[in-house]
Amino acid sequence: MKATMHTTDPRRIRRVDHAQRAMTRRFSLVALAITCLSAGCAKKNEAVHEEVRPVRATVVGVSNGTVGATYSGEIQARYESKLGFQTSGRIVARLVEVGSAVRRGQPLMRLDPAQETLHVAAAVADVDAAKSRVAQNRIDLQRTEQLLTRNFASQAEVDQARLALSQSESQLQSALAQQQIKVNQRGYTTLLADRDGVVTSIAAEAGQVVSPGQAVVTVAADGEREVVVSIAESRVDELRRAKSLQVSVWAQPGKSYAGSLRELAPDTDSVTRTYSARIAVRNPDAALRLGMTASVLAADVDGASAIRLPLTAIYDKQGQPLVWVLNSQTTQVGTRAVKLGAVQNDQVIVTSGLAAGETVVTAGVHMLVAGQKVKNVESIASAAKTAGTTEVAMKDKP
């Protein structure tokens, strides 16, 4: 059997390889074109579907009543007495408690009067002795004068008798004064209230030995009330310029009292580095109890018209306060540098950089970029509410 030999043509192989490479290039170009077209469409879709971020915005306006300053303090009495004994001794009785209402002249505490009673007894004895010496010297003077008329005594002896009588009378006056001092000191063993008021503190108890002048009871006088507040050094002039002061207490919401600056400390507190100020309350009533927490509002502290904005509208960039201003026609936002004034609670005064009638973003300021389109949720909610009201009215219409 004859074997058949198969031979391979080199030129034919080269042609097949060339055709395969050309087809591969065509497939690659088609794939690249498809990829480019897909990317272009995606970019076009992204440009078409640009993100519109919802924000909360408000139209600003100028108001005559600028943001006021509020200070927190405590209700205190206008007059407060720190009472103490005028003599030393041991306390034997405490007659009041903290919070007790007292009247002028009412006993508050008593000392042991035994020592002072002995002093009074000694003073009485000194007075009696002085009276006896005066009586004896008066008799001696009368006898000497009788002897002088009979020439049995000299004029010098009469003058000496008169001098002795004068000295004894002076000693009697001194003894009487000492007696009164001792009687007064015995009276000082009872501590009396110097005015109508209420006991706010007691610094001594029965059995304790106290010295003269040591404060043991504090009495706050009835009547005038004031608020004691601490003022930062940057706001002292602000308080002085305040046209009016309004005092309110947390226990009586909705009720306020007129006040006036009565006293401002000339120096700061060594610990807090603040100035103490006392605001007198005009026409206080029984609702103002001692120790209540009070707020003092100083309205119109800047004395000029300004724009109010919530603190959430302020966007700080490298120490420069900015706001996002909304263009109502293009619905795009842009930043605007502003100058800020006083702050009260959650509002701040914008003294420059804005004009009345401009729309400012008040919520969502940290998620925006310049030129971004936004939608005001307040307007959307208002439109939805209006549409809902119209729909209800159409349903109810017969």
C-alpha cells in the first residue's frame, strides 16, 4: 500500500495569520468605540441629572429691635444684715431657724447672762459707794464752813473740803456711767433683729462661744429685691448702654418685671474674672422669692437696626463667617462674607454683608458647594399644604 504524504504551504499559513490579526484589531476597535460611547452617555446622563439638594432657607429683613443680651443671676434682698453679739459669751439658746420670718426687735439668740449679771452687781455697788462718799464730803464741807465762821478753821481747809466734795461727785457720775455700760452689756446677751425680714443663714449653735462682732445670723430685709449677675468684661459697656432691662424668673414663665442697673463693681472677681452687677427690680411682689434663678434681658443693646439670623446659617471658613445666599431665579447658591454682632440664645446679629429681601440658607450649609442648585423645603411644604387645602375644598364642594 502506497503511503500518501501531506505537505503544508507556508504562504497559505501567512495569509491565515494575517486575516486573524486583522479581525482581532477590528473587534478591539469596536469594543473601544462601545466603551467610549457608554462613558459619554453616562457623563451626559450625569449632567442631565444634576443633584438638587434640599435646604431650609429664609428671607432676611431688618428689624429695629436688635438681638438683646441675656444674663443669668439670682434674686437677693436689697438690704441684708449679718448680725452678731456685741459682747462675748457662750450661746445658750437659738430661737430661730433658717427661713423664719422675723420682726424688728425679735430675739434671735441668747448668751449666758451670768457673767454680765455679776458685772452689773459690781457696778451697782460702786455707785452706792460713790454716793456715800459724796454724802460724807458734803457733811464735811458744811462742818468746815461752820468752823470758819467761828474762826476755828482756815479758808484753806474749807477749799480742801470743797475739792473733796467735787471729786466725790465726779466719781459718782463715773460709777453711774459704768453701771449703765454693764446694764447695756447684759442686754447685749440677747441678739435682736434689726429689721423685718427672713433668716437666710445661721453660723453658730447653742453651746458655742462667740466673740464680739462675730456674725452668727443673717437676715434679709423685706421689700426691695434685686438680681445679682456676673458680667464678662467684654459685655460691660453693653449692659451700661442698655435702654431697658427686663427681669424674669423660671418659676413664673411669661411674667416679667422692669429693672434698672443699680450697682456695677469697679473690679473683677479674683476667681471668675467677671464684674458683679446688681439689677434693682421695680415693684416686686411675693412671687419673687429669695434665691430664685432669674434672667435679665437687655433689649436693643446695639442701638441700631440689624439683621437677625439663626446660628445654623453661619458657615465658618478659616475664621471668616460666611452665609449661603440663594438666587431665586437660578436656584443656585453662593457664599457671602458677613460681619457678626451680638449673640443671644440661637440667633446672631449680622451687621454687614446682607441686605433686606435676600434669601439665606439656614440649614444644610455644610453640605453645599458654590453654584449648586438647591430647593427650599419650606417652599415645598407650603406648596404641598396649599395643594392639600385646595383638594379638600374641592372634595367638600357639592
